[in-house]
Amino acid sequence: MKKIILIAHNLRSTHNVGSLLRTAEGLGVKEVYLTGYTPYPALTNDVRLPHLSQKIDSQIHKTALGAEKHLVITVSPDIDSVLDSLATKGFSLVALEQHQRAVDLKNFKSPPAFALIVGNEIEGIAPDILSRCQFIIEIPMKGHKESFNVVQAAAMALYTLML
């Protein structure tokens, strides 16, 4: 069985975060990292002001529907330390992004242990993070639009990669 970790970096939307957590949990991902300024659910020792923590937690829960309670969620503003730690533990870094190095999702043979990185809803994954990834994969677009929503893209990739 493959070991898949999901990293959501610099997402803006609490609803996307909640939906991403629900999707990850439903597809068997056990561990999620929320990095950069990605909003996150309430934590036991939350350093945010209580009213902000409660508001953000409520917004995430609206789409996560409790999935956040069944995942190991690690929050880190510093993605570099997360990537370093996962690489040390033997995880390959796989970015989901449109890029000249990208391989079509259906042609990608995933390693047994990897972290799938998804990025900002508008700007995607920054070049310095892409340069750290062993693999970049993309979902080919067939219509007029240039990209999918981050959650739908992650769902397609996770489903395909878990097979």
C-alpha cells in the first residue's frame, strides 16, 4: 500500500481547505500538512485569538463535515522545513502543477511513499518549491479553461495515484 501525504501550501479559502480535508480523508490519506498561510482548523494549543480560531474552524468544518477529526493535521508556516523532514523520511516530493517539467497524471508511476503538494488557488506552486520536487504532474485540460479548482485537481490526482 502506498504512503501518501498531502501538503496544501498557501491556500486562501477555508472552504477549499475543508473540502480538501474531506477529500483526502475519503481517499485514505492519513496525514495532511497545511503550510504557509493556509487556514487551519482549531488546535489544542491554538495561538490564534479564540474568536478567529473558532470562526475559521467553523468555516473549515462546513465543508470538511468532521473529516478533520480523522486526519493527522500538521500546521507549519514554513514549507521548507516540512519538505526537508519528509525528504529525510524517504518521501518523494510530487507537485501538482502545470509546468514544462510536468508529466501527464495518467502516465506517472508514483513512488511507494510520496507527498503530493497542491498550491495557491490563483498562483499555483512557487518556482522555488517546484525546484525541490522530484516530480511534477499535471492533469491535461480538454476544454477552454486552463485549470481546475485546487480541490477537484487534488481529488483527481489522489484517486489516480492511489491505484
